Amino acid sequence: MEIIVENFKPKVTRPFKRKNEYWIKLILPDGEEYIMKFKTPLEAEDAIYGMLDDLQVYGGKVKLKLREGNVIEDIEVLELYKPSAKELVEEYFGG
């Protein structure tokens, strides 16, 4: 199943071991949860601090390929909501 999530800005849990896999949960602001599974803790850490880093900070529009249980098989970032430096400065100084 494929779905498009408009405001994908997940909070990501630390990897935890389940069976012979390492799982991380992606929790969206609306409370919806998704799971990603990895073979090693290093792969899970790479996902958290690598491919998911910008989405955790800025959010974006993504297409998720899911299997049963909201397990993510693939993420395609369609748009990253990364503000410009000017927008960040204005937000910081309340402009």
C-alpha cells in the first residue's frame, strides 16, 4: 500500500530490539505511528541521523510504501519544507 503524508515531521524513538531486528518508531504530531525495521543497530542509527534527519527537523511531504502493521518499506521525499535562512532569522527574532 502506498500513501502520501503531507506533513511528515516524525519524532523518532531510539532503536529497540524485537526478535532478530532493530526497530524504530516514527511518531507524527497527530499521534500516528510507523515502524522501520533494520538488521543492525548501526543501520537504525544511520537512518535516524542520516536519511530522517531533515524530516525530523523541518518536515516534508513524503510517499510511504507500507506493509501490514504500518511498517515502512520505502520512503520517497516529495518535498522538504526547509525554510530559507531569512525565514529562520525572522522566526528567531520574532520578525
